Amino acid sequence: MFRKAEPEIQLKTSAEIEKMRAAGQIVARTLDELRAAVRPGISTLDLDTIAERSIRAAGAVPSFKGYHGFTGSICASVNEEVVHGIPSAERVLADGDLISIDCGAILDGWHGDSAITVAVGDPSEDDRRLMEVCEEAMWQGIAQLRPGNRLGDIGYAIDGHMRSQGRYGNVQEYGGHGIGTEMHMEPHVLNHGKRGRGLELVEGMCLAIEPMANLGTRHVLQLDDGWTVVTRDSKRSAHFEHTVAITAEGPRVLTARTENRDKIAAMGLPDPGF
């Protein structure tokens, strides 16, 4: 009987985690700029231009631009688009839209990766709840990033929260990932799983935790552009992500934004160092 080999995981020193935090804070500030810029009439390409300018002004490089041929500095996914939406001058935001913005930056060879979903104008109650449920699912997953826990504990927490909140589709074809000197590294982090199963989490791991929640079913498909992922039933989706380091003191959120300060304190997580 053959035993499946464990993936090789990049472990970071405290000094390397600080370098990742510096990259993560560039991403955080860029997302703050993008949130402030979201309004009716702005195109997703306009937002992409803002992001690239912000990242490069900080001395970093956009992680996404040129990645396997991707043309944008951000992924801009609107309404039924789940992830990997390509920025376009033709995609102009309108009042009532939802946009998920995924952003990454490389600084001195280290990556930061984070995503938010933003309402254009005042969200409907359904959209507001969708965003709340998805973001809280992310925090529930982050809370599991402690030495001695298992990879399955993360997915179990994310999926359990979504299930407890009603009929939300938890996208299973895409998930989180290891991150460090590359944007996507081992291990793959499922947004569903079994408690106590899978790879043991150890100090020095850095993971991107990123649930995607749909208002309808969990099922998705990829468009012919080879990138954009949409819900099969055309219902709306939300996406949130943070890059997190596993430390002896607990999960340290390296892409934390100022608006996350109270949440991090309430959860008793280590100070990310704003």
C-alpha cells in the first residue's frame, strides 16, 4: 500500500514574515484606494490603472500582471463573476452592482494577496448578507491557523459558517493556497473539509484564505476567455481573502487593513502591525 507524499511547504522565518507583511500592507493600501474609487460610471480598467499605479509607487510589482498571460494588475469580478475577471474599459460599474477585487503585490521577492467585495451604491439586503457571510467565513477559517491544527479544520470552519447562515453556495473548484516567494504554492486550501484531517499546520506557514460564496448554488463555470469564472445559475457571488502567517501567538493577518483592526482585536489575534 502506497502512502501519498506530503507536499513540500515553504516555512518562513520571523524576518521573512516581516518582508511578507511589507508586501501585504502595499496590497492593503491599494485595496483601500480601490474601495474609495468604486462608484457608478467607473470601469474595471480604470480601477486596474489605479491599482498598478499604487503598487508601483510603493516600489512593488503587481503579482497578477503577466501571470500565465493575465493582462490585469487586479482581478475585477462583477455580480455573477466569481473570480479572475479581466479588467476592461467596456465593463463599467452601475449602481447596485457588486465587484470583487483581488489584488497582489511583490516586494523584494515576497508576495501579498488579498481580496474584497464592494457594493456600488447601497447594497440590497441579499447582497449585504452575502458579503457579510463570505467575509465572516474567511475570518472563521483564519481563526484555525494555529500550530497543531489541520488543513481540514480551515475548510470545516469556512463551510460550517456558510451552512449555518442559510442557502449559500460554497464554491469548491477554487480555494486558498500557500504563498511566499511565489503567489501560489503548496498547500492548496480547500474551503470545505473534515475537522482534524489533512496536513498539520506549523509555525512559519503562510496561507491565503479565500472563500467564495454564491447567492445560489455552488456550481461555477469558466468563460471562453480562459479566466473569468461565473456562477452557473447567474446569481451573484462574493469573494474575500487575506494572507496570513501561522505564528506561535496565533494567526497574523499580513494584509490587514485599518478597517480590520477591531475584528482582529475582538478575535484575540496577534497585532498585524498596522
